[in-house]
Amino acid sequence: MLAPAAVVGVASMQYGAPPFLTWMLWGMGLFQALWAGTQARRIAALPFGVPHWGMSFPMAAFTALTFRLAPGSVMTSVGLVLLALTSLLVAALV
């Protein structure tokens, strides 16, 4: 459920939606990411398959949204942490 909030957030910035809408979508994405993070051990224990690759796109989209919100703010640090986590996730999947 992370992908819809992240992709719509990036699109809303691209199409000039009010900033509060983008921040709301980022907050929804953060909630979904934290919720999914609580299930990380269970997901990792499953036999590897195509659904595991489904985690990479939502994380990448959420990272992109964070960087779009980031210029000159604390969000840059959050974006760098998310970029590191996304890179580790993709490396683990490869």
C-alpha cells in the first residue's frame, strides 16, 4: 500500500497540487512504510519469489517523493536514509 501514496504524491507535485496534499500523501506513505517494516521478518522468512520484488518499486517511489520534498530541509537527511535502505533492499533482491 506504499506505492499509491508515493506515486500520487510525486504526480501531485508535478501537476502543481497544493503542498499540504503532497505532505499528507507523504505522511500516509510513511505510515504504510513503518507498518510494512513491522512485517519485514515475516516477509524475509517466506520462500523467495516474485512478490519479493514488489517491495523495491514502492520504496523507490517513496524515496523519490521524499527527495522531491527535500530541497534545503531536514528531509534531505531522511531522503538519504531512505535511499540507503532502498539500495540495500535492491542489492539484497539481486
